[in-house]
Amino acid sequence: MSQSQNNMIASADAPYVASAGDFFQLLKPRVMSLVVFTTLAGMYLAAAGSEPSVKTLLLHAISLFAIAAGAGASGAINQWYDRDIDAVMSRTAGRPIPSGRVESGEALALGLVISVLSVLMLSLSANLLAGGLLAFTIFFYAVIYSVWLKRRTAQNIVIGGAAGALPPMVGWAAVTGTVTIESILLFAIIFIWTPPHFWALALVKNDDYQRANVPMLPVVAGADETKHQIVIYSVVLAPLGVMPYVIGMSSVYYGIGAALLGAGFLWGALKLRRADDLAPAMPLFKYSLTYLTVLFLGLILDKFVMGLA
């Protein structure tokens, strides 16, 4: 037998060694990117009008990194706990734990260590309020949502959505050391946005959730009721997105843009409600991502442009 054949056999018998990319996937980078963006929006809006020093900007950058790390840590803990249902769902079967690339204990250890370090880092770079809010966010997603709500109630994503809505409030607190009506409004927009956003995807992935025995709304109440609930939340979301203009947080230009975006969301929800099939569900899901991104980008650009005016 040749040396190359021996090497091939040895390589085939050798256990898989997780790569840095495998561990990074545990942090749910796509979710983390949205957290970073909404946190950055909260921080920028909170700091608008001030002229921070280089030191302050550096501390803000460290705070943003800490919040992103905390979000990733909660994602790792979530994947550790959900490893059994992830393995039977087509959408999640390729994740590091169910695919065998990372041991479950390694994922838990990673999540716990980064959780502690991120909270400490934010508390030191910003303030204790921000650190406490980040700790609560991690606990809410990893324990309240993942362990308690997700497998027990069809309202899991409604209540659990608070975890994804908190980052801009954490970012605001990191800059100002306070929680204000403006940061609460940013939280409310994402909180109300989350159910119709996620239910649109859940309609498409309903078979996955049935197979995993996860009581998402389409599984428990059916497609028609889920479509109805999406419309209800969209009706609430459309005017809520305009509220930053109403309370003087932005200009009329943002208000007009937000109104148009909200109308588009509601139109997509009504189109889904009237459809005999689920064809409009995925386009609505994709639009919901565009909606939130453009809405928060609009707040940033509005504050930047009007600040220069």
C-alpha cells in the first residue's frame, strides 16, 4: 500500500476537528448582523447632536462589539438547547451541532463564556444599566424563549420577540445611561414587527415545525388564522413605524417614507390573506427584512441629514 493511500485512510479515520467557521456559525451571524444594525441605529440616534471625543467613539465601538457578542452568545445557547429539534428540521439540520461538526457541550461552554464576557465588557465600556439590559436580553432569549416559550405556546414568538427588540434600547442606554421614550419606541417597532415577519416564514416551513413538534402558530391554529394574525400585526405596525415623526424624533421626510413602507407591508399581508395558497408568504418575509432595514436606515439618514441642515 502506498504512502498516499495510508494518508487517505488515516484522514478518513480521524475525527472531525471543528473549525473557527463552525464555532462562528453557532453565533447565528445573520441574526447578529441585524442586531448590530439596530443597535448601531439606537446608539447613533442617542448620540446625535453631540461631538464625542476619540475616546468616547472607541468606547462606543467596544460597546457595540459587546452587544453583538452577547447576541451571538445567546444564539449559541439556543442552538445547544434546540439541538434535538434542529436535527429534524430541514432549515436547521445543517447547523454545527446536529451536523456533528461541534459537540453540544462545546456550544454551551462557548455561549456561557461569551455571555459573561460581553456583559462585563459592556458594563465597563458603557454603564451598568446597559450591561444589565444586555444580561436580561441574553437570559430572555436563551431561557425564557428557548427553554420555556418555544415548545409550550403558539405565542412563543410574540413574547419571545422582546429579546430581538431590546438591542437598540441597549445601545441607547450604552450611550446615554438612560431608557427614554425614543428607545422604547425603537423597541416597540421591532417587537410588533417580529410576529408577522416570523409567521410568514413559519407558514412556508410549517412541515418542519410539525415534524419537530414545535407549536408555532401555523401548526396550532392553521394557515388561515396565521394569515389573519399577520394582517392584525401589520395594521398596528404601519402607524407605529411613523411614530418617530409624531414624537419629534425625526423629520416629515422620514414620516412619509415610513408611511409608504408600512403601506407596502400591509398590502403584502392583505395579499397573503386573500391568497388561496402560500405563494405570497416568502415575498412578505423578504419584504419584512427590507422594511426593518430601510426603516432604521431612514432614521439614521434623517438624523444625519437634518443635523447638517
